[in-house]
Amino acid sequence: MTVFGLIMPLANASDAPIVIDHIKPVKEVNNRTFDLSRPLTLADCYKLALIQSELIAINANLIKETEARFLQAMSIVMPYFSFESMDMQESIPSDKGKTLSTLKPTKYSERQFQVNQDLFSGFKAIAAISGSRFEKQQRAQEKIRAEQLLLVDVSSAFYQYIEKKEDMKAALRIKKALLDRVRELKLREDLGRSRPSEVVNAKAQLYTIEANIKLIRSQEIVAKQLLEFLIGIPVNSVVDSYEIPVSLLPEEYYVAKFLKRPDLKAKEYAWQYSKKQLAVINSDFLPAVSWQGNFYTQRTAFDKGTDWDIMLNISVPIFDGTEIVGRSREYTLKMQDSQLEYLRLRRYAPYDIKDSYVRLDTALAVHENLRKAFHTAKVNYYLQRKDYTRSLVSNLDVLAAIQTLQDAQRNYIQAIYEAKRLYWKLRVAVGESIEEALNDAI
């Protein structure tokens, strides 16, 4: 369990868990079964997004490509076996030098097994094999990082959708309060205890909240569509099973973990891979030694009776028109660029963690103050209604209390889910294991 799991949880905006109830049957996605008869959690949505994401699939294919290149690199140090068969016929010229078209039967035939083996190629094989291993590790770390960043996208869409659902509930409660207020004012107007302007003022506020409800509904639909795009299935029911922490450990604790970030490891492996690529190019400056052996199963004519032969080849480069020099300089610059990318990310990673930490720490403080503001506004509204029945305050005071309650509640809801989004962003910025993070926060 990580430090996040040791922090005391904070309650959601409402006392009851957020559940949107619709019953849906079991659904199979890419040979994996998901029970849609229960609400989807963040973990469920993330698993579905992993299956759906084209980017994750591309990263998985890149790992397979590096495995294929590793096999290619291994072929340099492995012997090459082949079987060759050759038959030759030749025509016989006439005595007068004219082209005669008679063909003799097969004059020469040869059947042989051939073995080729590189003995020394300027350490090209060693560099290529080591380089392919670094590349595979690079691609594996890039895939892990892509999965972590996908969690940021999924959690953002997940909490945005729930936020809009909660925002809609709050707006509907405010609308009900205003409807009750309008009805009460009309009754008082009939009794001569309220002015017509008070009714009109309350209606104006009611029309405003109705317009806000339509806007919130459209935002809810957009948030739902985004979540459905990420997970690949219709969203019918969601539940939030995670809670945000009350406080965080010191910033230095999180910053100290930046070296474990998969994207930083990937950049380091990419730098090592570029070094090996340069070594492969520079190996062309060195001599190459190989041998070739032939075992003959059939030979005719003058070579008949020779069963095998061995040939040693030594190639020493002298001048190639500066091709190798140019390629060596090109890959030297590529290696330097790869090193600079690694150093830049190494410098940026602590900043990214600090930025996420400050944002979350601020969001937690704002959330706590807005929670107090919401509960205070709720008490104020009830007190204003009570005082109005005693003719201690005016209708404007009650309407102002309703507006204050509406703003406080919506701001509180927004603060909750903004903090939750930043919570997951910090965990990804630190570079924690996604499986560990999802299980730890339950």
C-alpha cells in the first residue's frame, strides 16, 4: 500500500454514493466479459479503455517490432546454411565459325551444402543485439507510460460526467426551491401581503436556473459521450468508489520518486539504444572476417572428386567515398539529441510533480473552504425563509439566499471533482503502478 492509501478519506458532496441506476446485461468486449448489471467504477472504465485504446495497441505492436529486430540482429552471429544446385549446358560452334544450334547433354553439374559464418564484423553484432534489447525496454516503458496517461484521460472524463450529474441534481433542487418560492409569493400576493414585483423577481431567477439546467444537460451529454468514446461501450450506470485525501505528505516525498517514471526510463533506454546504433555504424570502419564452407554431394568435369572446401574472407575498408563518415556523424548527432531529450525530461519530471502537487494541495484547501461555505449557505437559506415568515426580512433577502446557496453548492461540487481529477494526475505524475494505484485507492 502506498502513502495515498494511508491518508484519511474525505466524503463526497452527497451522503449517498453517486449511482445512476439502469440495468444492462453482461457484455463481451474483445473476449473479455463485463457485467453491466452493476454500475461501472473508475477501474472498470479504465480496463475498458485499455482494450479500446488504439494508442495502447500501437505501443504493444512496437514492442513486437523490437522483438522482430532482435531476431534480425541475432542472425548476424548465427551461421547461414543453404543448399545449391547448378547444371550447365553449352553449344558447340561449327568449323566455319557459324553459329550452330546443337546442344550437348549436361556438361557440368554441381550439388552442395554451403555454410557461411561471420567471425568478426567490427563488433556490429554485439552492438546490434544490445541495441535491440535497449529498444525493447524503451518500448515497454513507453507502453506503461501510455497506460498511465490513459488513466488521466479516463478519470477526467469519468469525474466530469459525475460532476455534471451532481450539478444537475443541485440545479433541480434550486429550481424546486424557486418554484416553491413563486407559489408562496403568489398566495401572499392574493392576500395582499406581497407585491407583484416580488413574484416577477422570483420568476426571473427561476427562468435563469431553467436556462442553466439546459446548459448543464448539454454538458452532461458531452461528458458522457467522451467517456463512451474512451471505453467503447454505452454508459448507462456509474458509481464513484474512490475518495480524495484530506491532506498530503510533504512535496519532497513525491518529487523523490521521479526517477521511477516510465517515460524517464524510456528516454534513458532510447539514449542507450542510440549509442548502440552509432556503434553499429562505426563498425564499418573496421575489418570484417568470415569463412565459408562447402560440402559437395555431386560434382562433374574437372572438379569431380573434390568433396569439400573452406574459404576465409578478410575485408579491410580503405575508402568508400566518405559514406561511412557521413553516416557516423549523422548518428552521432542523433545520439546527442537523444541524450538531450533524456536530460530535458529528467529536469522536467520534478517540475511536473511539483506542479501537480501544488494544484492538488490548493484544490484540497479550496474544497474544504467551499464545503464550509456550502453548509453555511444552506443554514442561511433556512434562516432567511424562517425570518421571512416572521416579516423580519424581505423577499429579496430570501432570493439572494437562494442564489448564494446555488453558487455555493455548484462551486462545492466542482471543487470535489476537480480535486479528484488532480489526485489521479499527481499519482500519474509520480509514475506509480496503475494496478497498485487503482487497488490502493479503493
